[in-house]
Amino acid sequence: MRRTRRSRMRLPVRPSAAALAAGAVLAVLPASPSAPFPTTTPAAATADNTATVFYYTKTKGWDRYNLHYAPDGGSWTKVPGVAMETACTDWVRKTVSLGDAEGLRATFNDGSGTWDNNGGEDYALGTGAITVKDGVIAHSDPCGEDTDPGPTPGEGNRATVYYSTRTLGWTTANLHYQPSGGSWTPVPGVGMRAACAGWWKKDVDLGTATSMRAAFNNGNGVWDNNKGADYTLPAGVTTVADGTVTADADDPCAEEAPDTQAPTVPAGVSAQADGVSVVLTWEPSTDDTGVTKYQVTRSGGTGGEVVSDVGSTVFSDTGLEERTTYTYTVRATDAAGNVSAASAAAIATTGTKPPAPAAGRPLATDPRKDPIYFVLTARFNDGDGSNNRGGSQHGKSGNAANDDPMFRGDFKGLVDKLDYIKGLGFSAVWITPVVLNRSDYDYHGYHGYDFYRVDPRLESSGASYQDLINAAHAKGMKIYQDVVYNHSSRWGAKGLFTPTVYGVRDSQWSWYYDEKQPGFEYDGLTVEPKSGKSYYNGDLWSTAEPSGNTCVNWGEPTGARSPEGYTIYNCQWPSPTSGMFPKALYHNCWIGNWEGEDSRSCWLHEDLADFNTENAQVQNYLIGAYDKYIDMGVDGFRVDTAVHIPRTTWNRRFLPAIQERVARQHGAEAAKNFFVFGEVAAFVNDKWNRGSVNHSAQFYTWKERKEYSADDEKAALEMYEYEQQQGPANQPTSTNAFLAGNSYHAPDHSRFSGMNVIDMRMHMNFGDASNAFHNGKDSDDSYNDATYNVVYVDSHDYGPNKSSERYTGGTDAWAENMSLMWTFRGIPTLYYGSEIEFQKGKKIDCGPTCPLATTGRAYYGDHLAGDVTASDFSAVESATGAVATTLAQPLVKHVQRLNRIRRAVPALQMGQYSTEGITGDMAFKRRYTDGGTDSFALVTVSGGATYTGIPNGTYRDAVTGDTRTVTDGRLTVAAPGKGNLRVYVLNGTGKIGADGPYLK
């Protein structure tokens, strides 16, 4: 977690027009109902293979509707296509003959140049009755003209079914049913009619039956089948809402007036061009029943008007024409289909198509093969001085006196020194967050402001983020991107919500509040001409109370004074209790108990505005942002502050979204090996964090084991309470990290959540390697698979035992820690500079109260000056200057050889382990078996060991080359000395690498 001390003075920001009501959230439901389905053709499909296409009109308001289509394998109709006819209220339809085709591609238009072409992708439709409603395709007849016309008087028993989709987000609903003793309707069932906001209705003739089995679906493959049991619905009026059946129910729509109130008009619409792309952002609209989506209308260019449906308040329009002016308007749509008036127009003119590097592809190999080197990008190596920025704290911090701007290192500097990292033997690089940050002291990247934009202070011509990814991949190295889902900067998140603070440019505060400059957009890099600042804040404040302000006593003096003696006003800077952040999008409280429920739903620090991650709009914003970086080809995500988001939200929303996007863009193998590892910061030595399972690292590696409410916020509380009651003794366990005797067994990952974790318990105990080893293995049965744990001694936050200094245990202790990390289960990780004990004993971070040069986050580039070329991992072909001196240090030689040994022995990378039959302190055996690979190794660190019950055969030590033949299942190894180790490999090749200061 990141609670860095920073200046208490905060800049002003701007409140939203109002909070956006949470959009409907899709329930977690099985893919299909449990009932056997007939294979008969849906009644709407006729013998001559036709499609009846229904198109929703309420949110379009066109005068005419045309269907422009092409049967699969056939030709398109002549523009504008064929006219559609009125079907029923809010729907038009057209039945077309498809011949032998099994479907069609289609677009819709008003005959005057306005098109709905599914965002440029066209619609892919099948046969039978098909609906297209606000971009969603379903298979049903919305006008009720399918095979079940509904009961008529005298036909027998009748059932009237009302189904609620308020928490599901469905845009249509079908009832699939079977009267008692009868047959099931053909899939997907019969279309239900919209009855009132959030409710769908269907009348069913049961004949002589008195009840029916039923399931519901959205016509597009998402089912509610009562968790596999189907629903039993009696005759009469029945309601089904969130899994609850109410018989003899009142009509839920009887006393509810129709919702005719449209949402508020989207405000603050802004369009920003970047090459041939435009990013459109706007403030959330409000509505009495909730905004479900937005309609973005684009005009300009040769393509005419295009309408796109958007689920968040950010729309990225790509692939546009060069040097072309586009105009955008936005409308809001609510759950009842009411549409707001169009927003004010936003205009953007594209430039030329940049010669951007092609998007990369993840290397998609097992992440356990790749030891990790962790860098603070802005502090590692400076390749381009033109993007250096000191920020508002440059002078106060003391950085100016050292000519050491906080933003100093960059992607160009990292690209230039990839060979240094490869020469150390690392094949994965973990970098700090790349999104545009905004705070007083944000070089580390954890104060995200525009999550859709890479921070320009890190990029250079020819050294974009994409260039870095591609350069690393070309060297066989992975890039792990640090990502933040828990919070934004104090100034909110651009495109989601940014608050406005009170500010007055009087004689006291004019130095602080920059004059507003219309048209200037903050990017952290560009200097605003009038203020002369790259950290300009004129867009953040207002003297006049903004529309929709919720901050109490706007602009009134508080009675307090600043350190300079200036008057302090209400609403002068944001905080969780200021009333500036809408509760729908941000939490409005401080954490009071770090092991309590509030630690997952309140602010960590005044600089970190805590997202309401259980809100669908927030989820969409973050998922959309991180999709961009997945598409660029990153190899994994390190997840910051993962413990401060409920596990249900990770398991329902964020982790599946990551997997789905990687699989879609890069394939199943890439998704399998896309490495997600979370920071679950438990700074205690217990197996379970003070007995709280919800705050323990291993807890996040598991799927849920119980069904909870479809509402994410309710589900989070239900899960928290349930798992706390279960307690540590009733948590799932795993043998995935352990050998069965001497045998490797296929791991069972069926209950794996998708998130691996940093091994906080080993980290806390690395003041002594033996403590780390014994504490680590004590926890391993509670992880889903501890062989994926990320293991480090210290980091940008803490050293062992929650020390606030970089590790200072001494070179011998460092060597011993490394020897353990590189041979024990898990993925060894080294924080930049630890290979030379960089800044040992120095305070890791003190915010702007001291110069960075005096901290553990000091600039490292001076030690990398010169040229370096790596011929392979752990192999430096040539080096000159300071970097050659760096590469000659004893721990560098040590880690190079450790990496060579680990890379040559699969058991040390991916193997399960055991201490059974072994005497010795840090001694264990590991094995990995897969296909033609069978790797078995005996390891002892620093001390001697005796192994009994091991397979007979020839063992060779990878450190010394010593060869032993075992005939009685027993091998004794003498103590190699502190920091040294022995790795006896069954049928191994012998000595790997040359002797060094520790491995000898």
C-alpha cells in the first residue's frame, strides 16, 4: 500500500454535475439452463431460411429505418438497403430471404447518411427472429408474435410471470418454460414484454397443468436458471426478482407511473485528437432510475454520421481519417429507454497517422521461468533529458539543489539499459504505473489521473511505451506493468470524475491558483505559457460555486490558517469527507481499522481518492483503460493495493475481464500465462493477517466458494462476513506446491482465482534467510499454488519487518537471501540497485520533505553510465564506463550465476518441493515433470544436509560439479558456507558457470 508522506497543501479540483446512478450489473449465472433443450428450429425461422430482423427505435428517433445487409457469402444490398416496417411500439422489422446462407451481416441507417454500423464492425446476425437493441443482439420476438401468442380466456390455467432485470443489465428477456407434464419451449423460449422500468412480463397458458418449470435468458447466451435448479412457478401472478419467487404477487407495475423522465444532458463533453484517434470524455448524467448507457454521434469525414453506444463516460474513436474535423454529441439513455437531449458539440481535428510501432504480443511462456527485476522507471536511467520535470515540490524537496528532478528516468533510458538487466540474468522487468499521473509528487506513478493515457514524462520520440514493450520482447524479456484499480489521484480520474475545489486568486493565494487558460490541457509535460508551469492547476478550481456542488459551505472561511498565515476556506481541496466526490463513484470515508471491512471501502491517504469499485461505471472505466495495455502486448500486471478491493469484485469483474481480453487479443496460451500478481500488504508474521482471512495474501488466490447477491456491493459484504465467520481453520488448502514423496503431480488449478500474490510473509522475515524459509513454507498449503509466489527482500515501500529503510543486513546476508530465493519455490525478484546494495540503510521514501538523492528511491543512472551489451541472459559481451564497474560487484556476479543455474534446472523454476526425509536448516528437494522433462534437484543453502528416501542414481552439483552415485536412497552434503549452496541434480550436466565470491 502506498501511504507516502506528502505536502499537506492540496490543489483545487472540480465536482461533477451529479453522481451517476449505478448501471445494471450482470449477475454471475451459469452459461445455460439445466433443462434438456429440444433441437427443433425456432418457430420464427421459416422453411425457406429467412431472418426477421427487429430494430429498436426509441433511442434513435429517426424518421425512417433501412436495413442494409449481405447474406453470408453473398452481396450487399444497394445503399441505403431495404425499408423496414413498423412492428410494434418502439420496434421496426424486416423479413429477408437468405437462400442457403446461415446468417447475414447488417447495418442500419435513416436514409439520410446517419448509420448504426456497430462501431464500424457491422452486425453479425443469424436466422429466425433477431433483435438489435442499442448494440445488443438477441434472439426473440419483441412484439410477442412467436409460437406462444399468450393465453386467451377459457384455455385453461394461466400464469402471469413478471421478471426483474434491474440488477442484470439485460436489454431483453425471454421465458423458457415447461408446463408440468409437458414439453420445454424451443430455446431461447418466448419473448417477454417490457412492463415497466426493470420488469418484463409474459402470460402463459398452462392448460391443465398447475405449475411450470422455467428459466430466463437475455437471448444472447446469458441465463438465470436458479443456479442450475430451474424455477418452479405456479399458476396465477408470480414475480421473480434476484432469485426470489413470490407467488400470488401483486402486479409490480400496477402503481408505478411510467418512467418518462429523460436523464440530464451530458455536460463537459471534451474531444481530444491524437493522430487519427479521438478520445471523448464527459461528466456523468443523472436520472431518477439510473443511466444505462450513452449514445455518441459522430459527424464529419466521408463516412457520414455514426452512432455508437457506450457504457462509460469515455469513448475512444480510432481509425479516423487524417487531417479531418469531427463533431461529437452525446445523449444519455436510462433503463426505461428515455433519451436525453444532445449535449453541446465537441470538435476535434485529427492529425496525421503516426508511424507507431506495431502492437506487441506477450511472450506467453510460464511466468515461473522468469526472474523479475523491479524498477521505478522515473528513477532508473535518464535517456531523454527533455522530458524531465521537477513539479511543484522541486525546490522544497531539495531536488533542485541536486539537479535531480523527480521525473528523470524514462522509457528511453530503460530501453538503453535492457542489456544491463539481461546481463544480470533477468528475463522479466516490473515497471511502475505508466498512466498519466497528477499530484504534488507523483513520479512513482501511483496517483493515476488519466488512465487511458501514458504519462508523457516517460515517453520520447522513438521510445514510446509500445517501443519499450517491443524492445524487451525482441530480447526475450517480459514487461510486467504495475496497475492500480483501487484509487485515482486526489484530483479524481479524467473521463470518470474530477472534482472542483474552491479557489480565489487574491493577494494571499494568487501564487498558488494559476489563472485559467481555456484550451490548455494538463499532461504533466507541457509547460503552460502564462504560468510557466508544467504542473499548472488552473483547470482544477473555481471561485464561483459549480453547478451540482455537494461540498458544504462552499468558499466560506473555516477559521483556520495556513502555515503562512493565509485564510483557509471550505472546499479548498478534496478529501473523502469534503462532499466533493459522488458516493456512486468514490468512497466517502477514511480507513479506521486496517484489518476491518472499511479497509476495503475507504481512503488510504489524502492523495489517493478511493474508487467505488463495486460500481459498474467505475469497473467499465478501469477495464477499458487496462484493455489498452493488454492490447499493446504487456506480459502481466502487478496489482497495487489489491487487498483494498473485495475479492468478489476481483473474481467477478476485473480478473475475468483481464483473461477475456488477453484471450481475445492474443490467444488462449497467452491468457494462461498472463501473469497477475497482487500486493496484499499483510505486515505481520502470522500465517493469517491477525486472524483476518479477508486481509491475508493467500485468500486472494482462490475463487469464491459460495453464491452471493447479484449486487456487487452487497456481495462484498456477504462474502466478508461469511469468510470471517469461517475463519482461518475453514479455508481451502492445496497440495499444488508440494511433492508426493519424490513424485511431481499435476497441479489442480480449478479453484484458482486468476490472481497470484507477492509473498508478504517471506518479505517480512527476510532479515534472516532461515526465518523467511520456515515462515514461507508454513503458509504454502493455504495458497492455491505457492510456486507462483513473487518473492523479494525489499521494495519501493518497505524492507523486512516493515522497515522503512533499504535492506542493510550486509553483503553475506544478501548473498544468502538470494541463494534461497533463486532455488526455493516462487519467482525471485530484485529491486533496482540491490545487486550493489544501492542506498543500503537509507530511508526508502520521505516524500518531498527530503531530497530523493538521500532516499532508497535515488537515481540509479550514474551507476549505469557507459555502454553494455549482453550476449545472453547472465552473459555480458562488453561493458565500458561506470556500468562496467557496477557489473564487477560481488552480488552482481552472485546473481548472474544464480540466474544461470536456475535457468538450466527446470525443477528450480517450476518444481514442487518437499522437506520430507531431510535434515538441515534450509534444505529441500524439488521436482518438475512434464512431457519429456523430468528434473529432480536436492538443494541446501549455507548449511549441510542429509537426504533420505531419494531416488537412486547419479547426482551432479550445479555449483561445484561434484558427482555422487546414490544406491541406498541417501545423500549427505557438507555445509557450503553462508550465502553458498549446493544443487545436486539427478542425471544433471554438472557445474554451471564459473566460481564467484559466494558460489564456489
